Amino acid sequence: MDQSELEEKARENFETKKSISAEENSYYEAKIETMGLKTLERLIQFHPNPSKLMKKGVTFAHQDLETVVEAIGRNKPWSVICGLNPSGPLHLGHKMIFDELLWLQQQGAEVYIPITNDESYVVGKSPTLADSRRIAYDSVIPSIIAMGFDSKKTHIYVMSDYPEIYNVAMDLSKHTNLNRIFGVFGFGKDEVGENPGTLFYRGAVQLAQILLPQFEEFGGPQATLINVGVDQYPYLLLSRDVARKKGFVPPSAIFTKFLPGLSGTGKMTSSRIKSSIFLTDSLKDAEKKLKKAYTGGSILADFQRENGGVFDICPIYNLRANHFEPEYDLKDRCSSGDLLCGYCKKDAITEVLQYLSEHQAKLEDAKSRIDEYLLKTPIRSIL
Amino acid sequence: MDQSELEEKARENFETKKSISAEENSYYEAKIETMGLKTLERLIQFHPNPSKLMKKGVTFAHQDLETVVEAIGRNKPWSVICGLNPSGPLHLGHKMIFDELLWLQQQGAEVYIPITNDESYVVGKSPTLADSRRIAYDSVIPSIIAMGFDSKKTHIYVMSDYPEIYNVAMDLSKHTNLNRIFGVFGFGKDEVGENPGTLFYRGAVQLAQILLPQFEEFGGPQATLINVGVDQYPYLLLSRDVARKKGFVPPSAIFTKFLPGLSGTGKMTSSRIKSSIFLTDSLKDAEKKLKKAYTGGSILADFQRENGGVFDICPIYNLRANHFEPEYDLKDRCSSGDLLCGYCKKDAITEVLQYLSEHQAKLEDAKSRIDEYLLKTPIRSIL
């Protein structure tokens, strides 16, 4: 390939990346439109100290956040619920969500974190209930604790060790029906070939997690917030239906964009090990993964110097911008062509390795404090 | 109406009752055919002491009872599982089933009795989980204990107080799927308008009850038997599927006919108070209900003297024959026209009232012994 062919290829590549970026933005804009969400513009404008992810547009939309704002204004208790699947250790995509949760806790929220090993198992992400349960205690909960949550306002439970959620789920299940569930999840007649556990999980257990803080044992009806990806919208709809029928406050939601995986396609997720930086990765592994990561840069340095990088689809840019605060203006230096990917990755590696080693140093102590965080309250008000 | 008209009417009435009787018998014969069951003839022939209900043909069919017989022959442990809905106190229909269970316990079975207040609630037989839970402890469990079960071999649990069944149900749910469940219960596309709790109950929780004795905590894979009505056949199918996938022994079943309600239509059931004799009924109420009961007799005494009564559809006959052992041959005296309904009812009232007063005298003591019977074993083998 001669120089002009290379330049032609670089141009094509640049245009492709630009169009992916435009597609992605219009995807989220369309979601706001079709799901009837609101942007966070007003909150960012009026809040004395909005979260980092809100300012960056990563947490990009909400539904009914007014209910939470009002509770805060009136000094009433409110809660955030954020469950997660313990099919593997936490990765930086999780950390982003938990950073947002930490900010919400600083605004006064009680934080409920169901660790859903039941879901991991029934949807096939874990071969047994026991496997994902072990991961929960060995690494997921210690990592959450190490992030700095306040044990007095944080309530973690592993589903299979808090089976009374079953009674709550059965209690709530009467207030919805299969047609509604098939409707919100878009199942067709031929797509019901899933197991009854998945259906019950989706149609009742997840509602139980979301509405749990509104049961008598936790203070009764109150404003609640879930912090989720747009794929979780059906749960918001179902839980708002059922909340109304129970005399609860319909939950509010904020929606966060996913952190892109290192391969450049899809989100960072436990099932794609090479594409994700886990909080328990060895420094060597993390460095290797980052070095191999896809970027928004060009195959030709000169081309990139002239045209800049396509930062918003770049996993390295997103990872650095969302997690670390580089001393220089990353967006500006990338788009101006001033910062090339090699240098940027080098700095990313320094930042990630420093974070991982600091985080990992806290895990042993965090493990010894798990019990302070566990929710054990029996649910008797429905029996 | 003159005498000949009355006689004509009596004849018509008699023929109707005869044809209902024939219909009922062919209903059960057809069930044996379509469900591929076996009759109990061989067992009755070779067993030194078959149960009263087997001899009478009330327990009329089985599936795979050979597996249980073999376990008994080899002196291996085996279990019977018999759940019930605590939507009201026990009635004589329940007593019939529990008489059979007592006989099975005498043959060596460990007896598991899940009291399914979760089912009562999700299928709409109880307004809350709490209502049916209260009935369970106030009257259902005391009545079971008063019938004479051995506390060392009887394991009773109220579903909402044994929520770890949730983990068992989730564990098993992965081994079946919604298509199979819709198939065995015959749901059509438009009939899925039930709640996710009902579906999970039917497709997973009931399996958990049936297969529980085969979990490590209770001795691992073993012969198990359910004693049910033919309407419960889908659960047998599902549990046999899932048992195979878990490496368990596919459960066996014996099928018992229902006790007819006093009104002459349908079975005795908690939801039809006037048609059922509850074990907690006052003697006065029981007497009233029996006096008003439908019978297999004639509107004309002379006609009945000549033609006899249609005993097999008569609730009074069934009640007496299945529960009490009159000194005279009831079937013979009824069909010969020798025993008229008035006299028969009088004896029935004496028998029922004596039984109720004896049973009720034992309830206070039984209440004080509930704890000896409750299953509390945590299920850790799957976690």
C-alpha cells in the first residue's frame, strides 16, 4: 500500500468512526424521545454540585426525578436501588455506576444494593446459584465497600441469602399479569421458551427489589430512584404500575450510558473478559488489555495530527474521561490532534494501574467489614 | 301432582342419578386411559393390608408405584409429599387424603406437608399472604396433628415461613421452560393473563415441594410419592421431567377421587362452605348442613324401597363409607332399598358429630405441639 492508498484508507476509517459516533448519539436521543424521558439540563443548571457523570452527559436522562428532588427539598427520606449481577468481579463499567451511587448517597439517599445471583443463574450467566454467590462475597461486595460507601446508609443483600424477598415478590406479583410483562419486554408467542424462574425474576423479583424500601420495615412509602441503563426501562414501567396499586410512590429513574468495551464494540461487561478491566485484574493483565484496546484514533499519525481523534466512541477516552480527571483537557487535546493514541494510552495505563493498586490494597480490610453492610431485616409486615 | 305423575318424576330422577353415576365412573376410567395410569388391583391383591381408600376404589390409580414398592422392599427411605391450600380450615375431603397419608406413614414414609399460603394468595383464594398464613397455624396444622401423625416422621412447613424454598424453586426452574408449562397446563395464547407468581408457583415452587425430600439435606435421591387428584397430573409430569434432569428419582403418584360436596355437585372444597363439613364446624352447624344435604335417594319412599338409592353419587354415602365404618353393610342396605335416606342421614349425623367432637377436643393440645412438626432445615447444598 503506498502513501496515497494509506491516506485514503485513513480517511475512510475516520469517516466510519464519525458516523458510528453520530449513530450512537442519535440512538440515545431517540430513546429520550420514544421513552418520554427528560434530559438533565435543568438539574445541571440549578444543582450546586451535579455529579461528574451528569455534567459529562453520561447520565443523560431521567424520568420523574422531580419526586426525588422534592423529597430532598422537604428533608424526607429517599432511597436509591441499584442491583447487579455477580456473574464476575466488578469492572470499570460497574465502577462508573457506583460512582454515581456514591454521589447520590452524598445527596442523602439510603442505598440498597441487591446482588442478584438468582438472576445470574436463571438467565444462564452462572452455572449454579452457588458460583455467583461465591463471587458476590469474594469480590463484588468487597469492591463495593472499598469504593467508600457509608455502612450506615448502605444495605447490601445477596438474593439467595435473603430469600424472604420471595414473599415480597409473591405479594407484588398479584398486582401485575403475564400479558403486561410480555408486553413490556416485547415477548412474542414463540419467544416464551424461557424458564419460569426468569419470568418470575423479571416480572416480580426485580419489582420486589425496587419497591422493598417502601415496605413498612424500611420506613414505608417514599421517593425512590433507580440508576440504570436504557435496557432496564421495562422494569421501571412495571414497578411504577405496581407501586400505584400498592399505594407506594412510583419510582423515579436516571439513565446512564454504558462504558464502551475495550474492543470498540459493545459495552464493558463481565462476559467479555478481554474487553473489560476488572477491579481485581492484575496490573500486568490490565496493562496488556489497555495496550491492545481499540481507539478513536487513526492508522496514520499524520492524518490524526491533522484531523484529531473520534473521542466519543473511543474506549480509552471514555474510560479516562469518566473515571479519571487528567491534568490536561482530554477532549480538546484529542480532537485537536495534539494527543496521539500511544501517549494517551500510556497515561491511561498509569491512571488505571494506580487506581487498581489503590483499590486492591483496600480489599482485605473491606472483606472483614462485609457484615456491617448486609441487609438482614425480616419482612413481617405482609405476613 | 297425582301419584302416577310423582312416580313418573321419581323414575326420571332415578335414571338421571344413574346416568350421572355412570358418567362419573367413565370419567375416571377415561383418565386412567388418557393419562396412562395403572389401577391398584395388583397392590390390593398382594399387599397384606391395603388402605381403606384403596380397597374402596377411592384411591383408584397410580403411576410408577413400583418404585416405591421396591424402596420398601429394600428397606430404603422414601417420602410422601402432600401439600394443601390453607384458604380455610380442613374439611372431610382433606381428612380423606390425610387418612391415606397416615396409612402411607404406617408403611414407612417420611411425610412432607407444605402448607401453601403462597398459592392461596396468588390464585386469589386468600386476600393476603397473612390471611391464609393465620388459618394455617390457627386450624390447619392443629387438625393435621390431631389426626395422629408421628412428629418424628412428619415435616410441615408454611410456605411464607420457609422462604428458602425460593432458592430451591429457582434452582429447579432452569430445568423446565415456559412452553412445557403452557403445554402441560393447556394454556393458550390468550390465557396467559395470570400473574407471574401463579406461573412461578405452578412451574417451579410446586416442583420444589415435590422434589425437596431428594435434596442432600433430606437424604438425597429417593423414591417419592404424591397423593393427589387427577387435576394435579401436570405437576407429576413436570416433576418427573425435572427429577430426571437433576439426577433425582422421578416421583410416583397415587390418585384419589374427590369427596363429593353436600350439595350433590362438585367436590367438597373450602370455597363452598355450605357444601363442606369443616373439622372446626360447630356440631350444630354440621348437623344443619347434613340435614340439608343432597342424597342419592328418591323423592318417593316407596320408589326407593323398590329401586334402592344411587349410592355412588350420594355425598352422604361417600362421606360415611370413606370415613366411618357403619356396623351394617351400607352399600348393600342402600342399593337394596332397605335403608332410606332419613335413617341414613341420622346415622351420618351421629358419626360426624362424634368424630368432630373427638377431633375438636384434641385441638388445644395439638396447637401446643406445632413446633415439633415444623420443618426448619436450611437448604445450603445448592448455595
